[in-house]
Amino acid sequence: MGDEGGVPFTLALIAGGIAGTTVDVALHPLDTFRTRLQSTEGFWAAGGFRGAYKGLFSAALGSAPGAAMFFSTYETAKKVSKRFSGDQEHWTQHAGASSCGEVMACLVRVPTAVVTQNMQVGRYATFNEAVSSTWKQGGIRSFYVGYGTTVMREIPFSFIQFPIYEQFKKTWSAWQGRETNPVQGAACGSVAGAIAGGLTTPLDVAKTRIMLEKVEEGAAKRYTGTSQTLKIIHAEEGVAGLFKGLSPRVTWITIGGFIFFGAYEGAQKALWKTGVW
């Protein structure tokens, strides 16, 4: 599939959008349970198993552009870095390219997550209410609360996941003597994501706490940064507190990784066949 130049920008954009939407819609309940487990209110007070699809519209709204931003940036950065290294592949190219992709994708993912997570814990009943209330708290800046922590979570996640994903695919292809098919690629992404997801759970917990913090008028923010938030959680809840939501997070990423990479590679192959690229 494709050529030595890599995946074209627009093809990666469309395939990534399709993959992102597929995963976020299919596995939204698991994401809701993860958010509630990590919230300060606790799982049952935040809603328990009720209303598992709260925030689905906002999640779906941001999934396609977020995934498209990631994959288009990832494929472009990977192609550029490979060119600068004399067309030689190295795991750092995939890690660096995926990090660039995450920084760009978070410009879409963070506002979406702020709205979605606040709906998941029952603070707002409708999408319009969530958006208008968030705007009143501080304009556009309110939608980017936790941006730094999210990027700090996504970059190590990508540094772990994508080199493993690419290496698994490369090894599998060499072993069978042909390119991996979408199912095989999906399996590689699933395993790589599970490993990365488990290791970065503490950063995910910190991100959720920062995004969900409700500051009363005139009061100081409790969570002011990633390191400080991690310290508070560890001091008050121990190591277990840093890994709240581990099971649904790893399950979401394992299943989601299979669907995501399968949909991405499947969409790529189908789009290539149209002859447009």
C-alpha cells in the first residue's frame, strides 16, 4: 500500500477521523466509568453505572478532528524525519512524530474532554449547558484547563505506544513475508496501547482531577499543576489513588486500540483503492 513517500496528508486526515469517531462512540461507556472512578466525588457519587452515555455528543463531535489532527501530523512528521535521516528508519522517528501529533490533537481533544467529563459526572445535563457554563467561567481559557497535563500524559504514552506498534508490525511483516493486514495491525496497536495506557494512568488521573475541579468564587485552585496534583493524590490516597480507573482505561485502550488501528488501516487501504492518492 502506498509508496516510499509515506501516507499522504489528506489520506491520513480522513482515515484518522474515521478511526477516532469509531472508537469514541463504540467505547464511550468505558470512558464514562473511568472518569467517575478518577473523580474526587468517587464512582457512585459521580453517577455509578447510570447514564453511561452522558457526554457522547461532545465526545463524538471532537473525535474526528482530534484523530485527524493526530494522524495527519504524525504521518507528515514521520515522513520529514525519515527524509532528514537519509531514508533510514529509527524508533525515535515514530516517537517524535507521534509526540508532535499529540500536541496538535490536544488542541481539539482538551476542550472536548472538559465538556465531556463534566457531563459524565453529572454537572451538566445538556451539551449547550456545559458549553455555556464553561465559557462563563473564563472564556476560551476555561476550555483548555488541563491542556499541559494532557500533553504530558499523551507524549510519554506515544513514546511508548507508537514505537512498539511500528516494531510489532515490522516484525510481523518480516515473519510472514508480506505487509500486515488491518486485523494484524489492529492487534499490534491494541497490545502497544495497553502497555502505554497502564504506565501512564497516574498522569490520566491528574488530568481528570484538574479538569473536573470546581473552584468556588474567591477560592484558590487546589490543583495547580501536574506534579503538585500527583503529590496531593499520593499523599491523600496513596499509590492506589494514582492508578484509579486503571482497569477501564486499559480495557478501553486495548479494545479501542484494536478498533482504532484496524479502522485506520482499513480506511487507508479503502481510500488508496479509490485512486485519488
